[in-house]
Amino acid sequence: MTDRFYIPQPVNDVLPREQSGSSGQTVDELQRIQHIYLELMISSLTGNIYRDAPRAPFGPKTFDPDLREHGRDWPSHAQTMIGIKRLANLRTLTESVITDNVPGDLIETGVWRGGACILMRAVLWAHNISDRCVWVADSFEGLPPADESRYPADAGSSFHKYEELVVSIEQVQENFRAYGLLDEQVKFIKGWFKDTLPNVPIGQLALLRLDGDMYESTMDALTNLYPKLSPNGYAIIDDYHVVPACKAAVNDYCAANGLQPEIREIDGVGVYWRKPREREPVEGPAEIMRANGLMDSRDVQTARLNWAVIELSLSVISRLNQSLAERDAQIARLNESVSERDTQMARINHANVDLNEKMEVLLSSASWRITKPMRILQDIFDTSKLDHPSRNPADSDRSR
């Protein structure tokens, strides 16, 4: 049956032999051919090239280029419904992992008619990559009914009712074959994700594309596949902004695993992020010198011990310096208190000096001398009142 379909040669073999050198013109021509081929694949896979009308149970019945660009309708015959922008993003990220040598295969969970996986295989073919596989994971029976007891976020889901989402594995394989891309680099995983993904024979992944819509499907894929995603690899979430259960699964998985990905937008529907590179262990001076042939293993052990002693000494010195700094701070606060006390004493002394000066002026004044007899009489009078405390002052007044 394969003979009925055109099977292309790798793009590298398309160029004329006289251009097979390493000149810049040859490279530019190769890149031009790759670009034309992949752009044509995107246009064909989305149905944009032949204005494929939608057939979904909702939305318009005629082709709308804007809806198709953003993947907001269900095509009648096209192999993907994710739209031009998300498919172009998938091409870019696939080429990125090739250019950056990110190790691993590529996978999509939830493939419908297989269009996104066909494009990934086309990118590998265009760049003559033969050591990576594209994994095509789906139930090929549509979506499962919601397991509301385990995944409340899926409550009320009706995805399992849409017959348009049911595409057999044979039909998806036929779609690959139509583009000449069904070969040993395409692997199929048939069944519900909860049953298949825990045991899938994948070592590493460079790109992980999730299009399971539901909370359960998204969580199953993240739990079983994200740990296999290589650093600098990409995770793509198709329905992040249009299916709340999908977004909830992503957020819950990231929160549970301490992840804070830098989520980037694609088209208002899908998002992606790049898995951070793990921190490489820092080599000590001894290991660096050994790597350069300046030390043998015994010297390295001695150097490690010396460095340990030095680090301990530096730690002790650091703590001592911290204690000295705290002591200096206490002394500074004490000096500040003493300074405030001295300031207050100076104010009191100044007030006393001022009072003494005023007393001297008063005692030396003429008024003080003239009123001295009156003050003496007043003292005598006050003393007499103290000697007769029971005497009524009113009686004294009457006797006068």
C-alpha cells in the first residue's frame, strides 16, 4: 500500500550535486528549501491551502482564515485543528531542540488526526534527523468520561460525547502515509493515558506537547512524561487558556513539584515553556588542577583536606568578625547613651549657673536691702503663728 504514495527524499539530497560543497550559497539554498517545504506542510495540515470548511457542531459552516489561523474551528478534512500559529510554534520549537542539541524524542499526547505529529516528523525529515522518534499517544477512541470523584475539575465535561474527536489509529497512520512520513521513526501508543504512559518505553524527551484537554489527561501526561523532559526541552500546553480544567492541572502539577516555569503565550489559546537547565556541580580548585594534569589523586585528597580546613577557618573568622561587629555596635549604642547623659548634665549645669547669676543680682539690688526689715517682720509674724497654731486668726483681728 505504501507504493501508492510519494515518499520524499531528505532535503539534503534534493540539491544538485554541483552545489554539494559547504559554500554559504548552498547553505542558504538548503534553508530556503526547508522553509518552503515546512510552510507548505503547515498550510496543508491546517487545510488553509484549500480553504477546508469546518464541520464542528458549533461555529460557522464556512471557512474563516482568522479562525483557522488561531485554531478556533474544527476542520472537515485537515489533519489538525490547532491552527497555523500553534503549528508554526511547534515547528520553531522542534527546530530549536535540533539546533541546540537537546537530547530526546518528541511526543504529543492527544493527537486527533495526527497533524501536529506529522509536522514534527516533517521537521526531522527536512533536517535529515534520523536518531529521534515522534511518539503518537492517543486512545484513538476520543476522550474518556470524567472521573469526577478523583478529578473534580473535570466535572461536567462533555468531550466524550463528541464523535468528531474519535479518530482511529489506522486513519492517523494513513494520514502519515499520505505525506510519505510513516516510517520507523514514528511510534504509536494506543490506550488511555493512565494505562499507557506509566510504562511507555521513552528514555528522554526533547519536546512534550499536551493536547488532552481534560484535567485527568493533562495530569497523567505531566506526571509520567515531564520528568523525562531534558533540560532546555520544551513543554507545550494546547488548551491552557480555553479549558479551565487543563490549566488547573498544569498549575497543580507545578505547585506540587515546586516548578515556576516561565510560561509564554502562543496565540491566546496555547502556551509553552522551556525546562530550565539544571545547575552543574561546581568543581573545586583541586579537581580543576587534576583535570589539567597538575595534580595526582593523592594530591587532590590532600588539597581537599586543606581546603576543608581553610573553609572551616574562614567560617570561624566570619563568625568572630560578626561577634566583633555586634560588640562594636553595642559600644556605639553605649557611647551614644553617655553622650545623651552628658548633654542633659550640661543643660542642668547651665540652668544652675543661670539661677545663681539671677540670685546674685537679686541679693545685691537696692530693693532687696530696703525690704529687709519687712522680711524680718514677716518672719517674726510667721513664727508667732507657728507657736500658737490653735489661735483663730479671726479672734486676732477682732482684738485689734
